[in-house]
Amino acid sequence: LLGAVLITRLFFIQVVKGDYYNNEANRQYFSPYFNDFDRGSIYFSEKNGRIISAATVKKGFQIIINPMILENYEEVYEKISAIININKDDFMDSASKKNDPYEILVRRVDDGVAEEIKKLDINGLKVFEEFWRYYPADNLASHILGFVGYQNDKLSGRYGLESEYERILKRSAGTKTINSFAELFSDIKKIISGDPHEGDIVLTIEPTVQFILEKEIKKIMAEYQGYLAGGVIINPKTGEILAMSSAPDFNPNFYSKVENISIFVNPAVENVFEMGSIMKPLTLAAALDAGKIKPNTTYDDKGYMMFGSARINNYDNKARGVVDMQKVLNESLNTGAVFAMEKLGKDEFSEYMVNY
């Protein structure tokens, strides 16, 4: 029984958590800046029921040198630069820091490059795994997603859903399983079913609808030479947000290149606007619901209305004559909205607004 317990414990330490403890050991002896970042994924929902990745954790490698033991700088540089483009002055500057055991040369390189570097087998040249937040669709839904960035010296969600659901999305590196063979034993159900893991988020955003909305908004921006535009597409039966977009947007993979950080704010849900003409359909809906007006109810539009010394005009100061309620909505007539409110009465109008 004791042997079985020890073997089981060794299996979990060496296989299930093997990569994690190996990296912990490396961090003790050589890599004080080992990147043990992990985070839950965010998914878009396609209309066929499938989910596709909107934000995930990508694995790559960083190439580092230990200047304390590295020798033959010129020769090492020639070998490395034959595999990957690297600035010679930067390399020599890093290599000359003889009191520093850890200098990063290149980050986020792929498996192929990492393997080629490893094959050089140069003392003082190492390759370590690293993980970072990755957004496969680049700019798509960037205002919705936000991004992961440094807050002081700690990586966390900044803006958008990355910030709003930080508590759910953040994970401890000690709890993640990297070894795919071990995952067959530790969580076979999730692998077979393809279900999102705990700490993942599935959105109602439909990526094709989102793409089309963003394309149309950019066309409008260009046509009217605007500085800000946005739109939201909602399923009227369920209230689900199918798409939400604002322009200008940004690429969350390269958020540090954005000069104006106000772009990170999602104006569709975070900016404050005066209610304005959105009150007109709400006012007419209330009057219709109460039976005080009908779509073909008419009034004489003189272009303005007087309330004591106060004068309320249509936006263009023009009169339309006798018009119906549909015309009020079509042309956003201030006088028509006031007419509907008066039919409803102040008290009932106020009650509808509170209920809204």
C-alpha cells in the first residue's frame, strides 16, 4: 500500500506536473524571470453551435544567454544570427554584462527556431518556454475583449472583458497541466468532449456578424470622415449581444503601440452620452402601449412649441404641417415627441420612465 501511494505521488509530480516542477527548478538555478503565465480562454459562439477562440494562451520560447559563462562572443553571434535575425550591437551589449547571469536575447520564438538554437549546444546559451496572451483574430472585437497587460509588476486583465472577468480568467500556474499525455489521465472527459475548461468564458458574440459590423462601421467612418463610430447588434428575442463594435479600434496583441490610450475604452458601454433623441421612440412606445396614440394619429407640426417663455424647436426649425406618428420617428421631430407625452400625461409618462 505504501509503495502504491509513493508511485502514484511520483506519477503526479513527474508526469502530470513534470514540466511545471522542471521549470520551477530552472527558475531557481538560472531563470529568475521564467514566465509561468496562464489564463482562462475566451470564445466566440458561431451560429452552428461551435465555439472558436477569441483569446487564448500561446506557447513559445525565449532565447537567453548567461554572460558570466558565455565565451567567444563573435562566434556565438554568427551561429545565432544564421538562425534568427538579431541585432549585433544589442547582442554584444548583453554579452558584455559579465556580472549578469540572465539576459534575454529574443522572445516569443516558435518551436522550429527553438530547436535549432538548442542544437547549437553552446554553454551559456539557453532556451526556455514562455507563455503569453494571444488574440487569434487580431482587431476583431478588441473593445469587447480588452487585453492583458502589466499593472505595476503584475499581469492582469486591462479593459474590456479581460478586466471585468479577471477573477474568473486568472489561473495559477501551479494548477495547470501542460503534459498532454498526463491530461488523458487527469481530465479525460474534457479532452474527449471538447468542453471549455473551468475559468473559460464563452461569449454570445457571433464572429461573422461581428466582422460584418466592423467592416460597415469602418466604411461609415471613411465616408463621413468621422472621429468615432459604433454599433451594437442584439437578438431582440433574447437580449443576447451578437456584435458590438466601435471605431477606431486596436490590435490587443500589440496594444503597447497605441499612442492614444483613450481608444482602449469601449464607448458603446463605457462612455456617457446625453439621452437626446433616443427618448423619442421610448416616449412614443409608452404612449402606444397605454393606448393614447396610434401609428396613424396626427398632429399639426408648426416646427416649434411654446411652454411659457421656453421654446422647443425641431432640430432644423422647420414645420411639417399635419404628420403622423411614424413621421415623428422617421424625422426625429421634437414637437411630435412632446405631443405624444402630453397625450400620455405627466404622471403616467413619469411612471413609464421609472419602469424602463
